[in-house]
Amino acid sequence: MQSLSRLLLIGFAGLVVAAPVASQRADDQILPRSVELQKQARALVGAGKLESAEDLLETALAVDPRNRSAYVDIARVAEKQHLFGKAILMTSKALALEPNDADAIAIQGEAMVELGAIARAQANLQKLQTICGAKGCPQIAQLSGAISRGPSVASAKTPESPKSN
């Protein structure tokens, strides 16, 4: 009788542990509402309405926080707004979900270049070269071009000379 109660207890514990896992969705199944909001945001980006697009992308992430490409899209919007720190943050979140996302790595590298972190951008380029291998990918050329150009925003701003009294 005692072994039967232990067996039932172990079986119940296994059921309790397995129940949450059985109800989770696979990583590649993003909620359709999140994907639809992301499509609407891309249309707004094309129309130049960056703030509205960013709002929709944030809503898409609220609907489904596993929508990795929405993080990448927010990073693209942030780059267009010259918010390079935010672009790096958003790509880091995308890379937490998928460490080999070539788009996220390239955008993060470009933002690093704009902030003057050339060595870190080159590390991203090496990672891209490893991921893409012999087949190559357009993100390599994109990031290589950004590294060779250097920071465009920082170089466009000339420091003001101190005022003399």
C-alpha cells in the first residue's frame, strides 16, 4: 500500500511538471495578431511615419514577446531616428531569442559603428561570416560597408568652440 501511494505521488508530480510544458506554443508560432501589427508598422515605416510604426511594433511585442523580427524592426526604426543605443538594445533582445539572427547581428553592428565601437562591430562581422559561411549573405556586405564608412552621425557633428567673453 505504501509503494502504491508513492507511485501515485510520483505520477502526480510528473503530471504537474509536464502540464505547463504541454500547453506552451512552439517558438516558431508567433501569434497572427502580432504579425499583422508588424505588417502595418512596416507600411508606416515606408510612409515615413516612424513614431506610429514604433508604437505598432511595441504593441506587436506586447501581443507576442517572442516576435523576434518585431525587435529587429524596432531596431531599424531606432536607427532611422538616430537612436543607436536603443537599436543595440532591441537587437540584443532579438539575439536572446535567436543568437544567429543575421539581420539582428548586422543592425547591431551598424549601430555600434555609429557609436564608435568599431572593434565590437568587427566582432559582429566575424560572427556573421561564421554564420553565413561560404554561401555568404547580404548582411555581410551591409555591415562591411558600414564599418568602412565609419560613424556618419558622429563625424557630421562638429564640436562647438568655447565662447570667449
